[in-house]
Amino acid sequence: MKRRFLKYVIPSIFAMWIYSLYTMVDGIFVSHGVGEAALAAVNLAMPYVWLVFASGILLAAGISTMISTALGSGHTDRANQLFSMNFAVAAGAGLLITALTLIFLNPLTRLLGATPDSFVYVREYVGTVGCFAVFFIVSYNMELLVKTDGSPMTSTVSVLACGLTNVLLDYLFVMRLSMGVFGAALATGLAQVASTLVFTIYFRFFAKRLRLVPFRLDLHVYPYVARLGSAAALTELSGGIVVFLYNHVILSVIGENALVSYTVISYLNTLVLSTMGGVAQGMQPLVSYHYGAGEIKKSRQYLRYALEMTFALSAAFFAACELAPGRITGLFLSAADGGTYQYTIYAIKMYAFAFLFIGTGSVTAAYFTSVLQPGRSLVLSMLRALILPLIVLPLSAYLSGEKGVWLSAAVSEGVTAALALIMLCRQAFFQRPEKS
């Protein structure tokens, strides 16, 4: 079982790393090719990018659970109907997001916290990325559903192609052609086009169980899909919500210069969140399949594997931030930047305590979704993504100033992890299952 678990989870983590590297690569090239002001502007635009990704996973996580359960119970025709319908709905959702983004681009830019100096940069980045929303959503759906189809390595190939496309185009557009923030956003969008193309070819010619078939549009299933996917979407969106809150609190408590330091932290936080999301997403189809087949003990065993991996990865990220913060900062800033460089090192070491707890809530919420308990999953995700940051961040900033700003994430993640473990223990989910 562990070998099968790793077969699904490792490609999933790798895929999520590639997704997180999209924005990190943008930041690196923008920082070195345009300047610190543009780097801070890209960070102000990140909540919008997270919102687009979350829209995709809202559909993908819910429909994936339904499809996996249908396959596990032998209802292949029903699985193909759901798969085909979701493809059309995901494309429609992406087009709707593009239209709304372009219509409300200026108000959206101001909402994201753009200052007079960064307004043009933020508007340019959001407007460009928004034109590719359909590819973000469809590719994110397919990335999850290709694992449901039993081909996790296809996901790895696709996101690797996407990541390489993004890096090469970032270098070409930003460093060689001097296209600035627009070039970075264009590279990110075209990379999603490449990913979508690879997944489309797979499902057209190489899919194992899932096929595009004629379907009847049944929107009545989507309230249930939304319930199942809401926890995963909130988990994905939490990064954007936290960035949004931090940007506004930092501007009011510390000052605009600290936005550069937080930009580096937000990229690091994105990488950690994506890693934990990869564990959760890799586990999910396995848990759902065996739950649908009535093999509850195997479902619980996969949860144990996921939590064990999460604890190990959390410790590794924390150690890296405490032992080598200068190397992390150096990816984005030069030591010649002086005060900004040193302050960023200080902020990273403070913020890193959050990484000790960051994955437990995500994995537990994904497990509850996988066993068709979306209520429990939603509680955890709402606490982590909305309620606790809204309470803890302003309160910590008020009580402890800038130190409280950097430590608030550790408090929020710690409370969420404790609640998740309590919920699991109360239902004896930690009991080692007997062999089936």
C-alpha cells in the first residue's frame, strides 16, 4: 500500500511544486529584470491568481471525489458523464472569470491594495493573467482528474512541460525582450496553455477509464460538487487570502518597504502550501476509491501515510528556513540591498514557525472530503483560510506590532492543526487498521 501511496503522492507533490514555481519564477525574473517595486506589485496581484486556481479546484476536487467513488463502485458510465460535463462547465467558468476581470479591472486592482506607484504594474499583471483564466481552470481540473484515471505520471509530464515553458518564456520576455510585468504574466498564461494541450491529448487518445462522451447538462449536481470541493478550494485560496490580509496589514503597521520582504515570504509560503496540497491531492483519489469500494480500513491507512509525510516535510521546511534564510532571500534580493535583505532574513526566521503546522489541516480536510464528509472538511478549511487569519493577524499586529505580524501565521496554523488532530482522535482515525 505504501508503494502505491508514494506512486500517487510524489507526482502530485512534484506537480504542485511546478504550479508554485510559476509565480516564484515570475518574482525572480521581475525582481532582477524590472526592480523591487515591480516585485512588490506582482505580490499584490497574487491573491487574484490564487482565486483563479481555487475556482478550478472547487470544481476539480468535488467532481474528482464523485468520479472516484463511481469508479470504485463500478459505475463507469456515470463517471464518464460527470467527467465530460465537468470539462464543459470548467471551460465556461474560465470564460466567465475572464469577462468579469476585464470589466472590473480597475476596481479589482484597487481592491488588491495597489498604491499609486504600483497601480500600473498590478493592473497589467492581473489583466494579462485574467485572459488565460480558462486554461488555468481546465488544466487544474485535468491535473487532478488524470490521477483519478490512474495515470499520475501523466500529470508530472504535463506540469513539467508547463513549468519549463514558463521559465523559458519568462527569460525571453522579461530579460531579453524587456517586456516587464506584462511579459511575466504572458509567460505564465502561455504555460497554462501548454499544460492544457498535454492533458487534452492524453484524454483524447490515451485515457484508461475516463472518456469524453455525449452528456446531458445536469447542473443539479453542482451544489453537491461545490460542497465536496469547497474545503479544497478554501485550502487553495487560503494562500491568496493570507497574502491579501498581510499586504494590507503590513502597509498600515510596518510600511510599504516591508512588502518586498513579505513578497519573498509569500513565495516561500506558496511552495510549502503547494507541497502539503500535493500530499492531500495524491491521497484523495486513493481514499475515495477504497471508500467507494467499502474498504474503510485501507482508506484510513492512506490517511496515516499522508499525515506521516506531512509531519516530516513540515520539519524539513522549518529547518531550511532557520538554517539557510540568506540563501532563500538571495534568490530574490541581493545582499547589496542592505536593509531590505537583512530584514527579509529576520522575517523569514520568524514566519517559519508556521511551517511546523501548515499541512495537518489540509490533509485532514482532504480526507473528510474523500469520505463524503464535506461538513467537517469545510469547518477546518474555513477556520484556516478565513476565520483564524481574520482574527489572529490584526490582533497579533495590535498586541505585538511587526513581530506579531510575522508570528500570527504560526498561531493560526497551530490552532487549526490541533483541532484537526482532535477531530481525528475522537473518531479513532489513528487506530492502525487490520489487514483487509
